[in-house]
Amino acid sequence: MLCYISKLRVMKAYLLKNNGGVENLVLSNIDRPVPLDHEVLVKVKAIGINPVDAAVRQNKQALEKIMQIQSPQPEGVILGWDISGTVVSSGKNVPGMDGKDVFGMVNFPGQGKAYAEYVTAPADQLAVKPAAVSFEEAAGATLAALTAWQALVTFGTIHEGHKVLIHAASGGVGHYAVQIAKFFGAYVIGIASTHNKSFVLNLGADEFIDYTKEKFEDRVKDADMILDSVNHRDHLLRSILAIKKGGRLISIKSYFDDELKALAKDKELYTERILVSSDGYDMEQIALLMEKGLLKSHISKVYAFKDLPKAHEQIETGKTRGKIVVKV
């Protein structure tokens, strides 16, 4: 009997013991977590994979900054933040959650420990999954969708009629950003490569710019807002040239140095480099849009749990359309 009980308390999870390649993600048997008073225990059905996941796996500095730990622990750390699944038990301060299907981005920045069969999560960071939305679609619409929402709504204060330019419009963040901007009544210009033109326009973009054929700053001079997700200082400089005086420039990856800040000040721009944060209210807004069919996840590929390292290899190509998801 004791042996049977102990097996019930064991789960599979990927442990990272050293930074580096995907071979450092080791599928292991570990103890199942127990929810704290304000948490729920989720039986994970799907996991969203993001570029930041690969960055943290590869880079010690990223691990320290994003996961807020000094280095991989001897016993290993569990990466990941994006989950969807079913609540199987709840802390004493979380009534009425057992049995509900939920999704969300867990403890970001920090340790979400999503690469596992079971995850504990603060109940106020999760939203109830709409019945018509698959677990895979829900897992995709977490970190990337929250980044798009917080960039455009929280920091960008988007309004109807705004001209919004979205870089990498076919990617994880970008494809949600196009849809969210259109929901708010913006005029959306999506930037991507040639083979993604139809995809971006079908998302609702009003115009498309092929960055392989023309410079966006030559075509656009009066954007009200630009969402820049390219990790390059010169790219931010070009975005400053494309935005009108008094506009808003939101960066996801690159920082504004003193020269860029001076140029932005000359144009009276609001500039911000954002790091998305777990927010249950924002997650509920995303769930509501998905329930109404106004926001959809494009899942380019679903990997089996045993193939999670392959999902990392795909996300590292930088050429993923929409989202990569792992089914547990």
C-alpha cells in the first residue's frame, strides 16, 4: 500500500542542471508539488514554449534574471511558465476551483515550473479556459498573449483609430498583437517576411510590410504606436523614425540607451521596455476575447511531452509562425 501511495505522489518533469543545449533538459521522476493556501494544483494538459524559455536554458544571466535564482541547483530547476490543464486540488483559501479547466502564465518572472505533469500556481494568476478553446490553444495564449496585451493596452494605452505598427507580426507575440489591436479599433500595419503576408493579413492587419523588400521607416512616418520585438539597438532607432511626434514606442527586448532616449525626447515619445508579468485580470480579458472568438491562437506545431527538447530547437530557429505547444 505504501509503495502504491508513493507512486501516486511522483510525477515526470524536465530538470535543468546546467545551462547549455537541449541535452541539458532531462526528463526525471520527482515528487508531485503540494499547493499552498493560495494555490491550486493543476494536472497539466499542454505547455506553451517561448523564446525566453530557450534563452534561460542557454544563458546563466538569463536564468538569474528571469527565474530569479543564482544558478541551476544541484537537483535541477524546472523551466517554463505557460500551462493549461485541470485543477485537481486547491489550497484552503481557494474555494470552488477543483475540477475547473484553467490556463495562465505562472510566476513570471520567477519559477513557474511548467515543464511537469503537475504544477502548483497562485489561483489569481489563472483564468478559466473557455469550453470551445482547446488546451493547446489555451497554453499558447499565455505569455505571448499577455505580452501583447500589456504592451498595447497597459503601456500603449491603445485607442480606436490609432495607427499601430507591429514588428514580427507573424510570431508568437505579434500574431496576438495584431488581433488585439484590431479589437480596439486600431489601424494595423504588420511587418513580417514574404511567406507570412497572407497569414498576417488574415489576422486582420490593414497593411503588410515585407521587411525583406523595403524599409518600414521609408513607408511609415506617422505611427501612433510601434510594438518593437526585435533585439537590436539600430532597430529601435529605425522605429523612432517611423513614429509621429508624441507617439508611443514599446520595446519587448531592446533597451533604450542615452542617445535613443535623447532622440525619443526630441519627438516627445513615450518609450518603455517591458517585461511581462503574471496578472490574473489580464488573463481573464484574454480568456473573454477567446471565448467570443475575437482572439485565436495559431499553433504551428504540437510536440509530445517526450519531445519537449525538440520544441526548444524549433523555437530557437526564430522562424516559428504563431506558437509552439507541448502536449502532456
